Amino acid sequence: MNALEQELATLIVSELNLEDTQPETLSPDTALYGEGLGLDSIDILEIALLISKKYGFQLRSDHPDNQKIFATLGALATYVAAHRTK
């Protein structure tokens, strides 16, 4: 994993209190929904808020590409890297 993927993995695990998951066990291909981390829509909203505070841009709930953006840890990291202002 690259540095941003590792940073996001750590942020997600710690902020969502995923006690059974260690950030270093995740990979860029780790699915955020369903199998993988098994996050739900409320968890994704929490991640979007965290990202807006930490990286300086908003992830909107009505964005047409949300399914792709939040598909995997790697997809999320790619999107953050392209849009971050901090």
C-alpha cells in the first residue's frame, strides 16, 4: 500500500472503531462495502465527513460516482489524491 492508502486505512479503522481489523491487514483491493470491511451507508457518510475535514474537499452524497469512489480502499485513495487541498 502507498502512504495515502495506509493513512486512510488507519483513519477508517480507528474512527469507525473496527476493533477486529488491523489497518496493516488491508490492501488497495479491500472492498469497503459488503465483503471486505462490511461498511454500511452510515459508515460511508462518516468517512466522507472525515475526509472533508482532513483533506479539504467534500464528498457529496449525490455524487454520481460514489459507488466507484467507495468501492475499494484503493479507489478511495485515488480519488482523495486527485481532489485533496490539504
